[in-house]
Amino acid sequence: MSVSRRALLISFVPVVLCFREAAAADGPTTVIQRFCDALIALMKEAKGLSFDQRYQRLAPAIEAAYNLPLMSQLSVGAEWAQLQPAQQRHLIEAFSRYTVAIYANRFDSYNGQRFDVDPATATNPNGVIVQTKLTRADGTKLALNYLMRQSGGSGPWQAIDVYMSGTISELATRRADFVSVLQRSGVDGLLQLLEARTSDLRRDKP
């Protein structure tokens, strides 16, 4: 039986707070290393877990590693300022569920994969880059570079974008998609898109 959204939220809120407290004084590399460790730990147990259980396990780590409210805003772009506070809140919630669902869908098995996090960061006009490599079961490597920013200038370091293959901005890809839907169908259309995609991810790997 599928776990309700409210039940999922209630269950992982205390864990989110623990993750955030642990990350509050950590540098950007430590934040990403902790996130990668959480992914590997989940993958090793994923075979015996349902989608909702994987979602529940991953949500605290993702909430701590990513600045999801800011990513929601950046994904919408200039249109964000025109939205009502309630609309912004609903988009943040839907975007966050969609993001966690992507990870719950993708990280559903373990075959010896590993993450290697470069201890040295690279400078970027919008923050710093933490460079990582995912080594797949067949030995091939995928660069996953995280753009990190410190919240409020003194808060915890969190990712605001991830570059697939080292250079392809996931945020830019989402923005191109979301903005076209927002302009065509408004906020309700974008919310429906996010909820539909989240449901599709759950159905794909229950």
C-alpha cells in the first residue's frame, strides 16, 4: 500500500533536522561526501525496500544536501517574482517531492558502485564546485559536479545545481522545461506536471 504524502513528511522531518544540524558547520565537500555515503547506504539495502521506503530514507539526505526552495525558484526563473506566496510554496513542495522521487527511482540497487569526492573545491562565480565521480558496476565513470552555495552567506553549504557529465546543468534543463509549461499552462499546469512525473517515477519502480 502506498504511503501518504503526509505520513512521509511527518516521518522524515526529525531526520531532516538531524542531517541539517550535522551539516550546519561543515564545508561543501563534507556535505557532498555525507550525501554520497547516504546514497551508497541506501543502494546496498534497496533490493528489500519499496519505492516509498526508499523515498522516506533518501528525503532527509536530499533536504540537507540541496537548497530545494532556491532550486525551485531558479527552475522557474524570472516568473517566480510574479507568483503569489502560496503558489511559490506549492511549487517548492511539488519540486521537492519530484526531486526525491527521482533519486528513489534511480538508486534502487547496488552492484559495487562507488562515489569518489575530490577534497579540493573549484571556484565558480555562483559559489564553489565539488567534483565527484560515480564509478558504475561496469567500471565506467560519470562526473557529477555539485554547485554549492552557503545559505545567507553564513548558513550551511548546500547544492543548488548538479552538472551531469561534469558540464550539463540539470537546473538549466529543468528551467527550459518548466518555463515553457508555466507560460503555456500557468502555475496549475506546472504543478500538475510535477505531480504527474512524481507519480510516473513511483509506478516505474514500485
